[in-house]
Amino acid sequence: MSEQTRPPKLGRVATYAGQSLEVLRGMILDGTLAPAERINEVHLSQALGISRGPLREAIQRLASEGLVEAVPHRGVYVRSFSARELSDLYELRVALETHAVRLAARYAPQQRIDELGSMLDETESSMGSASGAYPEDPDFHARLARLAANPPLVEALTDVGRKIRLARARSAHQPRRARTALDEHREILAALVARDGEGAAAKLEAHLTSSLNNALAVLRAAEPD
Amino acid sequence: MSEQTRPPKLGRVATYAGQSLEVLRGMILDGTLAPAERINEVHLSQALGISRGPLREAIQRLASEGLVEAVPHRGVYVRSFSARELSDLYELRVALETHAVRLAARYAPQQRIDELGSMLDETESSMGSASGAYPEDPDFHARLARLAANPPLVEALTDVGRKIRLARARSAHQPRRARTALDEHREILAALVARDGEGAAAKLEAHLTSSLNNALAVLRAAEPD
DNA sequence: CTACTGACAACTGTCAACAGTTTGGCGTAG
DNA sequence: CTACGCCAAACTGTTGACAGTTGTCAGTAG
């Protein structure tokens, strides 16, 4: 009874629609709901233990985020991306992230940059051990974006990042590339520490380009149409 | 694992939720629903002649677009922007649009560029007459963005453009600036015709900066707190 | 065997009612 | 007069049922 007697903390979502949104997004991004798969509202609502109302609200938001495509009277489908669309997304991401890193080089406080460094150390130390070795660990790029201190920019990058993550859902963890990515992250950070915005942007673009090429290679290997 | 069907590609069939989305967006952008105003679901659904279900779905999408802020159990509010947020939005827009124009300078077919020119001619000829003289006519920038041939980029710019339009809802049409804007548009287009991506980007940035300054001035004049 | 027709099943879109939370007002105590 | 607490009105969140559409499949004509 007294478990939810907390005053309204901002950001806490105590609503089925809000929870469903996050659960669904997770199911799409981790592949539980595969690309091009049709979503059955009745089945899914029963699986989630809720009614169709809140579920539909969550789906609408996913549609607005571009993770799902809703065709009136015909159902909603998990979005699938072509190689061309993946390239477009990466190109957009490059534009956004290089801009972010230029801003960060100019305005970010030293402390925030240092935090990024220690985060990379942690990533490296926990890399040999567990299976949690992501080639593109989203944390680094997300934190990098936040250094630009421009919320709309961060939001735009979050959106693009989600679509990219879905687009390359097939290309699973590649521990070999993880080491390379970490090195490239360090180079970017080094330029950032030196307040060299252009250098950081160049390193970042190279990093993202090789990431795209890696994703494209995996994509074409999976379905060489 | 799961059965995969192809997403139907057909056009849009009318649905209350979809119609409400567009109507609501219009009401927000033209000021019928003022910034910081609370939206009453019952009242609004009756005004639209529909039930709360489809209306709520539309609202969810508006929330995802950032035009509206939904606080669980407390209602949804039309989003209002501070001067700082407006600046952030413009900064993001500059990054996106300059990137778009660089792409356009490299890849856009001549014909599409020429179409932009004739569009400007039409704008000019219809400027002296009617009241439809927008200082920032969205068409030019939207069409410019499309020349980049990168759909996610266009989408991102659309999102930012909507927020900006809402943020500067108070600064109404200013016919004096309309003429200036048209001239600046022509300069951008001239650089584009010359395939001078950097030049076009520079002109564009200057244009957007003066647009921001104009908006900020109007904003501070309206509420100098 | 193929092409069309009509009915059935499945699913999405919409609605009205129910339930839980927030908000503002009133009264009472200090 | 102010502060606190209770209560009712208003509103949002959720549900289950109903309605309209789409896709499928048997049955029939060519």
C-alpha cells in the first residue's frame, strides 16, 4: 500500500503506456520484435498484461520515433532499413556528432571531459572479461553529445542512434572491432582534451565511417541480394 | 523465427487519430493553443467531435515531436521555449541545414536547383500583393533540405523547424524582413548554382543567424523579463 | 486449371464507462 | 490570521465491448 506514496518525482513514469513504450523499444532494439515483423495488438497487449489502449499509445510514439511504421487499417510493422538508408543515417549522424564535438571542444568544462576518460578506462578493464563488449558502446557517443550542452542536439542524436541501432540489428557484437573502436575513442578524446575541435571532428568522422563500413559489410554478408 | 510479411506500401486512409494529429499540430503552430496552455482531453475531444482514444494517440505523437509536454496524471501542456532553447534550436538547424546545402551543392541535379529559383520568383511576385508574405517562408528551406537527398536529414530538419516555428510563435509576420530574407535566399541559391558548397553554407549560416537575432529581438520585446 | 465472387475470420479503429490520482476548497485547530 | 487535513470535483489512465475494414479461402464459373 505505502510503496507508491512518493511525491511526484519528475521523470518517473507510473503509467502503463509509458512503461510499454520503453519495453517495446527494448524489444525492437534487441531483436525480440524483428524488422519487417507485423505487430499484433491483441497478442502483444495480452503478452504485456495490459489492454490495447495504452499499447496503442506507445505504438504511436514509436511510429513518431521512426522505429515502427503504422499503416492505417493494415497494422504496424517494425521498420527495416536498406543499406542506402543506413548510409543516410550515418551521414546525418556524422554531421550532428562532429558539430557536437566542435561545440564540446570550445565550451565543455574540463571535468566533464575527464569523466569521459575514466569511463573509457572502465570500459577497457571490463572488456577482456564479460560478454558486455560492445563495438559501438552507445555510452561514449551519448556522453560526448551531452558535452555540447545543447539538448535538442542530444535529442536528435538519440533518435538517429536508435534508428541506426535498429538498422544494424543483425550485425551483433564483434569483439575484434571493440578494441579498435576503443582506440579510436581515445584518439577523439585526446583531441578533445587538447581543445582541438577540428581534429576531434576529423577523428570522429573517420571512426564513424569505419563503423559504417563494418556495418555495411556485415549487412551484405547476411543478405547478399 | 517469426513470420515476416512485407509492409504494405499503400497511401494514407483517413483515421480520426491521424486527422486529429494534423489538426492539433495546426492549432498549436498557429497559436490557437497557446504555449504553456493546458490541454483538456474531454473538452478538446468534444470540440473535435471524437472520443478521447484517438485524441490521446495524437497527443502522444505530438509529445514525441516535442510540441507538447505530457506529465503523467497531470495533463499535457503546449511546450514553451526560453530564449536559450530557441538559440539551441537554431544552432542545431544551422548544423543540419549547412550540411544539407553542402550535399546539395555536390549532388543535386541542375533541374531541381532551377526549380528553387523559379519558386523564389513566384514568391517575389506574390509578395507585394497579399498578406501571405512570410519572413521565413518554410518552403524554401524545406525544398533546400530535400536537395540533399537524405530523408532522415529532411525529417530531422522538419522536426527542428516545427519547434522553432512554435518557439517564435509570438513573432508574427514582419513584411520588412521578408524582403531581406528573399535577398538572402537568392544569395544562397546563387552559390548553389555555382556549386560552391562552402559559400552557400556560409550565406546560409549568416541568413539563419540574422533570422535568430530577429526572433530573439521580438521575443525580448514581448516579455522583457 | 485459372479467374472471379462472396462469405468468414482476424484485426484495427473507435467509443463509452470505470478506476485511480490530482487539485482546490472548506473547515477546524493552533 | 495561518497552517494543516479532509473531502469532493475534475481530470487522466485504463478497460472491455462494438464497429468497420482487410485479407483469406472455399466454391463456382469460364
